[in-house]
Amino acid sequence: MRKINKIVVHCSASNWGDVEEITRWHQERGFSTIGYHFIVHNPYPKFQHYSERRPHFEYDGLIALGRPVDQEGAHVRGHNADSIGICLVGNKLFTSQQFRNLRSLLLALMRQYKIPVQNVYGHYELDSSKTCPNIDMETIRSTL
Ligand SMILES: [Zn+2]
């Protein structure tokens, strides 16, 4: 089992998506499979749901498994070996259910892997060329 020292929060930079969609996007970029370990859905799993403004609320905040945690992810340059990657589906706007369930997931992973709160990062904090996940991580950490 690899040693996990940090958690990195991302966004999908899309207004919709589910594990199947994001897996396809990452495979198109040459990855073997999805680069994240967890997805926190918004209510639009597919493009059609978003384009028709037809939310599927059963997806809102739903946590799904991506790449198995015991495998190194592909989500943050230079930090994949010892991190877990979580992706919020969305670009700049996220739902309250996504934030609630992100918090629960972070707390569970911090406890399971003994990760201190200061080791919960946003992608932009580990790669200054990024703004991902487009939320203030100080605020997120203050709730943990
Ligand atoms: Zn990112």
C-alpha cells in the first residue's frame, strides 16, 4: 500500500460529468483511466442534462469511486505518488450538497489515512499555474 500524506481537491472544469464521462475525457488525454480517486457529482451527469437544464437531483452530491485509492492517481503534477485526488463536478459554481458531501468525504479520508487538515490542498496551492478547483481552500479547511 502506498503512503498517503495529502488530499488534493479539484473541479472538473465542466458544468456536467460523471465517472464515465470523466474517464473518457482522461482517456482522450492518454491516461489509462480516470485520474481522480473520487468524484462528487452535481445534478448534471451528462451534457444533455445540463444543456436542457434538466437536473437529476439524485446525483447532486453523490460520491463515486474513480481510480482505486491504492493506485497512484493522475491529477496533480509532482504530487500524485502520495495523494488522493477528489474532483467536484462543476466549474465555478457548486451545490451546497456537493460542499456537504465533500466535507464528509474529507473528514473520513483524513481519519482513515491520518492526514492533518493542513495537508488538504486545492490544486492551485500545489501548482500556481492553476486556479482549480476555483474555491477558497482556506474556507474549506476551516470547516474540517
Ligand atoms: Zn485540478
